[in-house]
Amino acid sequence: MGKKTSQKNRAKRRRIAALIGMPVLLFVSGITLLSLIFFDTISYAFYLSRMFLPSDVAIAQTNLSDSSMAIDVTNTTTQISFPKYGEEYGMLRVDAAGILVPVFVGDDEPQLLQGAGHYYGSVFPGDIGNTVITGHTNSVFKTLGEAQIGDDIRLELTYGTYVYEISNIEIKSNTDESILAPSEEQILTLYTYYPFDYIGNTPDRYVVTAKLVEGKPLSQINFQGAS
């Protein structure tokens, strides 16, 4: 009799555990799924919140073209530090698409939460090759699709201003390594996830390629510590 009672009690406890555990499991699974889906949105909200901190406002209001703030790269006696990984080193401007965002060295999440990220394996503006910059679709590059062939892209950097003209726009697979391919010309590649309104892991990339039309070669800039 005692054994049957014990078995009934265990069965009852299992039913209670199942009744409690199932809703908890479903709740946790739902929260996890929602977090994955809306991660970029939450990240961008964090980025926006940073803009209202006093230090960030001061940075955002800095005009790189202001004569009182700009570095005179024509003065060979001026010593300029070469951009380091993780640093903000200028602004990216695409007027045709309403884009004006800070550019950071590196394209990991810490940089992309704050602006556009310069792929560290690509050349810096002013050097021969492919400069690759990326940004989140639902934040800094959400209007990139408004830019057209022939429009200008400006990089106002700590060591000078570089102007590019858009020469090609295309959609590529997310496995297409040609986005990062080197070049014998001085080109700029901007890319982001595509489709723009897609939720989840996007299958493609929206790629904008531009050719340099104005800017000083890196070899002519007196970087601090350069031989």
C-alpha cells in the first residue's frame, strides 16, 4: 500500500513539474527567439542612447572642416598619428542617402554599435587598393539604397578628406568574397545586409563601389613614428 502511495506521489510531482516547467520553458524560448530577432534593433537603441551623453554630443558636433579643428595635412611638420584599431578616425558622408556617421577602425560589434566599421583587413583611404566599410542595415546604412551611381561619398578623416564617386551598385551573396577583394585602383566599398527589411540572417549583401576622385596619398602624409 505504501509503495503504491509513493508511486502516486512521484507521478503527481512529475505532473506538477511538467505543468510548471512547460510554461517556463516556452517563456524562456520565446525570450531567446525575440532577442535573436531584434538584436540589431536593441543594439541600435543603445547606439542612439550614447548620442545623448555629453562627451558623445561634443564629438558629434565636431566639424572636421572647421579651420580651428582640422589638421593641416599640407604642413609637412605636422605629426599625425596613424589610426589604431577601435578608434574613431573620421566621418562618412553620403549626402544623396542622408548618411553622416562616424567611422571606426574595425568592424566588430563594439564599432558597429557606434557607427560604420572599417574592415581591418582592407587598406586605408589614400592607399592603393580596396577600402571596405560596413554598417548595420537598420541603423547607419538603412538608407544606403537611396544612393545612385554618380553620387559622391566623402570620408572626412583625421588625416584628410577623400572624395569618391559611386561607380557600381549590386547585390551579392553573403558568401561572395569578392566584396573584400583587393584592387589595383583606389576604391571604396560600402556594404550592408540585404534585403533591408529582412528579419533574421540575411542571405545577401548590398554593395556600393566607388572610385577615388580626390584625396592625398598616404605616402605624402607625415604620420607620427613613420620612417
